[in-house]
Amino acid sequence: MALMIILSSYGQGFKLFEPVRPGKSGIRFINTITEAMDYNALTHENMYNGGGVAVGDINNDGLDDIYFVSNMRFNKLYLNQGNLKFKDITSVAGVGGREGWKTGVTMVDINNDGLLDIYVCYCGKGPADNRRNQLFINKGNLKFEEKAKDYGLDDPTYSTLGAFFDYDLDGDLDMFLLATNVKVIRGLEFEQARVTSDPYAGDKLFRNDGERFVDVTEQACIISNGLGYGLGVAISDLNKDGWPDIYITNDYIEPDYLYINNKDGTFTNRLTEQILHISQSAMGNEINDFNNDGWPDIFTADMLPPDNRRIKLLYGPENYLEYALMVMEGFYHSSMRNMLQINNQNGTFSEIGQLAGVSNTDWSWAPPFADFDNDGWKDLFVTNGYFRDYTDRDFLKFKFDYYAQKGEARTQADTFYLVSFMKSTPVHNHIFRNNKDLTFTDKSIEWGFGKRVFSNGTAWSDLDLDGDLDLVVSNQNETALIFRNMIRESDQPANYLSIKLNGEGKNSRGLCSKVYVYAREGLQFQEQMPSRGYQSCVSTTLLFGLADAETADSVKVEWPGGKMSVLKDVKANQIIEISQSEACGKVISETPGPAIFNLIESPVQYEHIEFGTNDFSRQPLLTYMPSICGPVMASADVDGDNLEDIYVGGVKENPGKLFLQSPDGTFRISSGFVFAPDVFCTDSDALFFDADGDGDQDLYVVSGGYHDYGRGNKALQDRLYINNGKGQFTRTVDRFPETLISKSCVAAADIDGDGDLDLFVGGRLMPGNYPEPQQSLLLLNDGSGRFSDAAAEMIPDLASGGMITDAGWADLNNDNRPDLIIAGEFMPIRIFLNQEGKIFREATDAFFEKSEGGFWNKILMTDLDNDGDMDIVAGNFGTNSQIKGSEKEPVTMTFRDFDNNGSVDPILSYYIDRISYPFPSRNELLTQMNTMRRKFPDYSSYANAKLSDLFSAEELKSATVLTATELRTVLYINKGNKFEKRLLPIQAQFAPVHAIEILDYNNDGNKDMILAGNQNAMCVRLGVMDANYGQLYEGDGKGNFRYVPQTESGFIIVGDVRSLKTMTIRDTLHLFVGVNNYGVATYVLNQ
């Protein structure tokens, strides 16, 4: 009774995991790391990388045993005696290893005798023979014999882990050997090193030829150069073609490798085709299906801390120019944080780690996904800790100065002396509960992982056979721990099904098999691949949580080679065995149906090129580059041939073009449109409308951008092109007032009822003075196409307006007059009601329950629920970023000229652990305001600083503060006199939305929509935002939308989309996509 009272408070004090004390478990293993003058963090970079853990049943008694790797001493093997009691049998078994630096371990039945053998990897500097890996063959009596040389596996590579799998599907197990590098490669050596195989530092692939393993690295096209610093290897059939693929995480600057199996004994690295950015300094990795869609996803561990102080002390690169140059040199887009790559099932991945809430876990190593609470959804455990704060900015500066002082006279003793100045900061491990909606909740403290340690390798297994997964964690300089899972002792529904696979031939554990379990919670999917996480090996008994389901409706096993086993109505709470020899089914490849949209060669051949823009050099505290605002598109029949033509906007030094449609559906560049005077302009919006009342379509083009524009730059003046009715245009700039600011949008309506179209033009910013708001224009048309600005008189409530990004017109109060809706950055969506065409009064508070500032990029007015009034689709920043905002924890922008040097100083602040901190790093702050150096002489003094520590109360009082509380892309459904906020599927928050298009793709009478965007020109610390490949949402006519998966929609749009335009050409719907720094991509609706 007492036990049940304690455990019934699951989620409110209940600790899911309970550490088993060494006195009870019998496990007293410590991975002892001893620093010395000739062996420390400054002489050996892998000094604190830790050791691996393997679990497996070495004596086939049904209980998984444990093997620990000791970096500097001898390894340990513990026999599981039941009830979480273990016995050290290392000496008897003869598996302690030898002297030398040991790393990873794998348990595998290498000789197919039904007994698990042990493969141990070696690394470290010194003679090659000291690094020869060991293979301990299980003799069946708790004794092992070392036989690595006999099998051809005594490789002297700087090894991290050996992963065994059947890459050629010939029925036996091959091995991928992950390697690291202990040599320093200088900048000038990179190119040569990249194309040169390194026999000791390069990864290797070994093919099992029966008696021995043969190195087939080169012929299999495996990259084996010395640049790699492999710390994680994961085997998975990523594209589900029946053949195992390989993912490698590399530390430092060498990109990860994603090897797709070509089914002919070779692999192709397709990282850059399938993944758009990676972890900067990746450690361990994990491939597993975390969202239960039946497809493997990828997680990579990096080292971004979750707390403000350590972020400010330990952050990575931040210089945009250096970063851009590295990308140009082939080192790929990367950011210092964990990455969660969700499989789009079409050969692409979307990185959503920040949206999921799992991006910041400090210096992380092993990240296994597993269902720890038996609810049917995989949770995430992450081991953390590095014994020395190697990347502490103050230490790095001290080290640089110290080395400079010592010069060539520096000795080993001097280097070792430096080590004493490196702080040692233990951190707790992290565990995240799966929320079943692509997000996780950090349960580290609640679930029993509050202790601060230095942990590395980990493995999971149901060690006590009670139906839940326990954890084994290896620590540095501290006893390894067994964490007993208590979910089965709680009052929560925690049924389970454990599955053992009996493979046939020379793969006794069925490695590379796929297991699908269907139950009340839906589908669960796991692959049989025990080499996981970081230098470690998990149990080959697969456990599936069933929550409150009493049975699994079915269990399906797809064996390597194509056989299939199916079991129906399997009772819960048992261990079942499934044998490949009894499989009578055959795997049938699923052929996806035709996609809704197909990519075609674009009939609009326009190349959009940004020429070396770097806004951060002008204002170092920017978080993104405002210059990136195109290409925009506008369409109309400009020459009276009843065919729709299209204008594609230009960018500085690359003017826009008008494309005329021909009867055969092709487009040609118009010769009647001269753009030479606009070569220095950046087009931020464009609109075809009849300006002068002559019945044809004229063109208004908005000048925006940031670039190197200054006050008074003529390139910031908008342009109006008058059509002669035949598609010949005359450029004019004298028909409306000169306004030399960067603007964002134009929207037309007859606001005064005089029969002509008037214009609202949104003011965006003054280049060099972000985020100072600018004046917008309300241009009244005199009927002949001449305009006067009436904003001050007719929209007095608008004042400066803010940093407006988009605007539109709609009759919101049913008075047959167009009302104005505007949106922008760090401002709410605002509504101004038209009062009889004479004045506009703000009615934002009347239409919205609350005023919510956002980073609104795009708004579109349309009737989403078929009730006859206008609703709003509002494209925002999304939630897949370090920057989060809410009503309780708003994002703020505080600005003024704090150092009185004539330039605006914008300070973004955001919340971490319920406290608001300035976002800029110390370096970024000092680059903008060098006077701060006296206040913050080192990184430590700045690390805990709040805005009130940067500036006095008087300075802050005179500053302007902008606020954002809603960063999600949302819908506002018009309920007559009020807008109701409605959330979209979470995929809409993957990336900033900059383009929206409404259509009815399935002809059901309900409006569907396409959302696109991304924002890659971000500051280095935020990194590229590219997870939206173009998203299709199917509407039900009631204002609700279903996300259509990428494999169904057919969209694979890469890059920053800034415009979408649908057009029917020869009875086929075309979708034109304006992609920054690319041009116009085109999709057609599949007929």
C-alpha cells in the first residue's frame, strides 16, 4: 500500500528511474581518467570522450549482461544474476582487454554459434600495434578467446566503434569501422587531406567473406580521408528499399556522411541532397522512428547548453563571413546544437530539434530513443558532460595569451600547467518524454536524472525482466550506474511486448530486421540494430510499450533478404520469439501513388542572384539579413491576348523581368520593358493594376532591401510602369511622392469610392537603422494615375506604423468599403476600419481577443470556412528556433543609440529558465558597442548579465521596446465581428512562412493552401531555417486543415521562398515558386 501511494503520483514527484546503488547491484566500475603531463586535454583531444557500454545475454539465460569499456584501465564484464544483481567475471572470462586507449564495444554473434561475442575498439596516439582492435570469441562456458587477427578484424585504425550489419544481403554480418583522427590538419592541408585516404584515421568497411573479413572501403566508395572525426555510426534502411544505409556523425568541420546503399556493394554519400544542415560538432547519433509513422528519423548530439550562462561562455562560431566562406569551401551548413531530422519519406529530412525541444543538452554523447514509460511512443535519453570546459571563452583567450607569451620555448610542463585553469563543470543527463505531437517535454529532474556527472556511453535493456527498459550509464571518474525503470510499479497503464528475433544463416540475431507492432496506440516501428548511440550496444530484445492495450493487433517482421513473418492478436506482457526460418510471407515493396504536384522544367527562365550581401557587417546585432526579400511575382494579361503574363522582381545588380505567355504555354522575356534604370533597386513587392483608368494593366514595383543603401539613396524609390495597352511599359517616378526608405508591400483598393484604385504601401525600415519603424504611404489616385500621400490625414492612428511586412484590404464590417489589415515584425496584426472613405480608425482591439506581436511575414485574406466573410492566414516565424515567445515570456527588442555614436543599437532579449536575457554574445555586443568592454572585461562578467546590467534605468527609459508574444503561423477565422485564432498542424511551425497561396487542388469546393518560406540568411548562432520544403494543407471548408505529407504533395522546394503564384496554362494548374538566389521553380497539378 505504501509503495502504491508513492508511485501513484506519476508526473507529480514520481521518479521514473531509480538508481541502483553499487552495494546492491555489485557494479563498481569506474572509468578513471588520470591527467598527466604527457596525456591531458591539450595533448590528446579525445581525453574526455569516455567509453562505451554493451548489454547482451552472453550465456543465453534470458538475462542481459553488461560490458564496460575503460579508456585507461581494464574493461569489465558483469554477469546478470537476476533482480539487478551482477557479478564481475572479467578475469574468468578473459575479456579485460590490454593496455591502451579503448573506446567502443559491440556484442555480436560473429561466428553464428548462438553466443554473443565482444568486439572492442582502440584509439590513442602511439604505435599502430597498440591500437589493434580485439575480438573476444565466446566459448560457451563464460570464457572468451581473443581472435581478432584470425578474423581480419585486428585493425589499427583510430577506432571509435565497430557496427555489424549485412550491407550486401548475402546472409552474413559485415562491419563498418568508425574512425577518428588524432592529428591536427592545417588550413592549407585541407584540400589534399580531403582526397587522400588515411589508413589510420579513415572509416573502413569490412566485408565478411566467410572465414575472414576483407577491407572493401575503397571499392564500396566509403570516404576514408583524415578529415573525419567519427563519433557516431548508425545503421538503418533510411529509404526503406530493403537495404541498410549508414549515417556517420563527424566532430569538427568535416560534414557528416549519409551513405545510401546502391544495392551493388557500393554506397553514395547523399548528405547534401537529403539533409540541409547538420550539427557543427556532432558526437553520438541515433536513428529511430520517434513519431510512429513507420520511417526512421535521425538524431545527432552536439554541445549547446540549455542555460544562459554556459551558452554565453561556451558558444561556438558567430562570424558570418567566416561561416559563409567555410560553406563555400565545402564544409556545409552547420550549427552548434542537437539536430532532430524528421524523415519526409521522399529522400529528404526536415530538421526540427528546436521545435521538438531537444536541441540544447550541453556537451552530449549518447542519444538513444526508446519507450521508457511504455506509452507506445519513444522518449529520448541524452548523456552529457565533458570533464573540462575546453571551449570556455575566457580559458581560450588565456590559453592564446599564455602560448603567445611562451612562444617557441613552451614545454610540456607549460601545457600541463594550463590544464589546471580549465574548469570542470558536471552537468546532469537529460531525458525527454515524447508528447506524441513531434515535441518533447524535459523530464530530467522529475524522472530521476538530477545528479550532475560526466556521462558518456549508455545502453538500455530490460535487465530485471519486469517489462520496462532500464538504463546503464558509464561515468568518468565516478561509479557507473544502473537506473531501474519503475513504470511497471506505478499506477499508469504500462503494458508491453518484448520480441526476440531468431535469424537464420549467419545472422542469428536477425540484425537489420524491421519490426512493426500495431496496437491501440497505432503503429510502432523498430529496426534490429544494437550498435547505437555513442560507442555502445543495446539489447537485441526489442521492447514495445502498449500503454493500456491488452493485445497487439498484429506483429510484422521484415527480415533482411525479403522474408516476412506476421503474428495476429498477440497478448501483452510477455516475451515472444519470432524465427526467420518459420517466415512464410514475402515483403512487398510499397509503391507510392502519384504525387499531387510534379516538378517540371520552369517555363519562366529567370535567375535570381544575391551578390555577396552581408548585412551583419553593417549592424552586428542583427539576427537575420533584411536584404533577402525576393524574388516577388505579379501576374496579369498585359498585352490583351487573354493569356496571363508574369513579372518576376529583381534584386540589386540583377533587375526584374517581364515574361509574356505564348499560346503554346511557353514564356518569353518582354522587349517592351526596360529595366536598366532599376539595376540598383531591390524589388520587395509588385502589383499589376489599372493605374490610369485606360483598361490595361500597369505595374507598381516596391523598392525594399537593406544592402548598402543609405538615407536618400534613389534606389529606394518605388516605380510605376504605365502600360500602353500592348504590353509596352514606360517607367515613371514622378506620379507619386518621393519616399526613400525601404518598403515591403503594396495593396490596391478603391478606398474612397471614386472608381479608381488607390494604394497602401508599407514602410519596412531604414537600412542601417534597424529596427526604427518607418512611415507608410496611402496613395490616393486622382483617376489619371497620379498619386498623393494621404496617410497622415486618413490613417492618423497608424503613425509610423512599425516594420510592416505585408498588407491587404477586406470589408470586415459589411459596409461595402475596404478596410485595411497590416502586419509586420515586432508588431501585432492591425486593423483600420474605413469610415466612409474619409478616414481610417484603428479597430484592432475590437477584432482580436488580444493584441499579439509577432514576426509576421505574410498575411492573406480569404474565406476559409465558406461563410462569406474574409478570414486571415498569417505567416509567422514559427517555433523551430532558439527564439521562443509567449504572453508570459515575450521576445523583446530594445533599441536606441546607447553609445551615442550615431547608430541604432538593437538588443534582442528572450527568456531562458523564466528569466529574460540579451541574446547577443559578448563578441557581438562589443562589435556593435565597443564601450561595453569596460563594463564586461571578460566573458564570465557578461555571462549572467540582464538588460538592466547593460544599461542604466535612465537609458532604458528613453529606449524603444518592441514586443512579440506569438511566433506561430496561425489562422484567424472571422466570426462576424471578431477573429478567432485557430492553430494549424505543427508542420506549419517548421520554418518562417513568407509565401501563401490559396487553391482547391482536389476540386471539392473547399479552399486548400500552400505555405512556403524558410529563412537561411540568419546570424550564425541561430543558423539556417530551412525545414519547409513547400507544404500543402487540405481544407475541410470549415476552417480546419490537414497537413498533406511531402511524399503525397510532391513538393521538394529547397531554399528561401518569397513568393507563390498559381496560373492555369492550357487547362493545367501551374504553381510558380519564387526562390531567393535561385529563380522560379515550377510545379504542375497532376491530372
